[in-house]
Amino acid sequence: MPKRGGTEVFRITGARQGLADDIRGRQRRYIISMTVRTLSVIAAAVLWNVERHVAIVALALGILLPYIAVVIANAGRESAPSLPSTFVPAPVRPALGAAEAAEDAGAEAPYGRN
């Protein structure tokens, strides 16, 4: 819907997330990943003499998670392709046909001419 002056109208649903919200979300994901890493290293230390196979898996998880967490946290602000288009096209008004124009002209005639 163009307004006066032909300016474009954008949908708010297509707007990107605010920078502060984006940073807060990435920090939250990083903290969660580091918490899981810490718990897996502690589990590896506790289970080393009890269940060695589980301890090795937990240790591998503790070694790999920092790299994965940093990659996820630094993913950046990328536009999601699944969002709808942010531009709302102006509605097209159909032109009046010759028959409709004649009917409209006849309806506007003075009294007694129909």
C-alpha cells in the first residue's frame, strides 16, 4: 500500500531480531554449551574407574564442545530465508470495462433519462 509520495510499506513480521536480543541469545547458547561441557568433564573424571567407555565418551564431548560452542555463538546475524517478503506490493486496481463504464455513466444521468 503506497502512501502519499510513493513510499514503500514494510511488514513488521519480516523485521530482523534486535541486536541486543541477538547477542543475548548467542550468549545464552554459549553458556548452556559450556555448562554441558563442564558436566561432561566432571562425569569423565568421576566415571573413569567405574565405567571407562562412558568416561571416554564424556571426555570426548568435553573436548569437542568448546569448538562447537564458539562456532554456534559466532554464527552471526544472518537473514532467514523462510521469512515472508518484507515488501507489501501496492494493490492493483482493475480498470473499468466499457460495459461497466456505460452503466456507471447511465446511473449518473439526470432524472428521467434512463
